[in-house]
Amino acid sequence: MLDAAKSGAEWAWSDLYTELAGPVRGYLAGRGAPEPEDATAEVFIKVARNIHDFKGDGPSFRSWVFVIAHRTLIDDRRHRSRRPLITSIVPETTAGGNVETEAVEALVTREILDAFERLTESQRDVLALRMIAGLSLEQTARVLGKRVGAVKALQHRALASLQKVLELSGVSQ
């Protein structure tokens, strides 16, 4: 598929986009991109411009795409010169259901987002890449330019911090 995409095959680009656009958008949204759809489009434009320079297999390609997404996010943050806000890492619910249930879900979602914001920037990056983007430890390490052991430690500390904050707020009961 990668060879076909490099040669410009429309079906290959469609398949690559279908496979990766959702996770890329989720990663960008979860990490505070103000316009995740626009940022996702920017990532895929960069992928298209640079795919001829890519060498590797499918999993390496996925990591490479998330390296581009991560750098795009960092560039946007630098450009905006302010701390990013998490827009939503939890899917929105549709209206018309049980009002009490929706209110509780909104409260829990807010608690989770607040807890996520209390993590360090590196911890948020690791959790977003691992949980939202679905990258392996090795792929996450490559995207962030860290060792696998450092990623494991960041993930462990982040999950422990989240659990503690959520327990204190009564969300995990």
C-alpha cells in the first residue's frame, strides 16, 4: 500500500487516510489542538509532501505519521504562544436521552479532563499517544524522542496520578 501511495494511487491514499485520520484527529484533539480537523488535514498534507522520503514498513509508517502530528501540534503551540486546552477526549453524547444520566456523564467527563490537565505535559503526551492514538511503547518513544523505559515510567506515573485524582474526586467509585 505504501508503494502504491508513493506512486500516487488514489485507492492507497484513501486507505491510508481511512486507517489513520481518526487516530490522528483523536490524538490532536486530546492534546488540545484548537481545530483538530484542520490540524489533521495539515498532517496529511505533510505526509503527502514527504512520503517519498519515508523508508520502512506499516508500523514504522504509523509512527512516522504520529511524529508529524506531534511536531505539527508543537509548531501550533509555539505559534499561539499559550497553553493548549483539551477540547474533548470523550465522544459527545446525542441529546434526547435521560437528562440525569447526561448530567452525570458531563460531570464525570469534566472531572476526567480536569485530572488529565493536572498531569505534566510529557505524561499527557504519552497517554494521548498510547490510549488515543493506539501506539505501542516503541512507537510512542519514537514520536517523543524518548527511550522506551522513559515512556513506561511516564505512563506509569501518569496513570497513578490520574487514579489518585479521580479517587479523591469520587469519580472512580
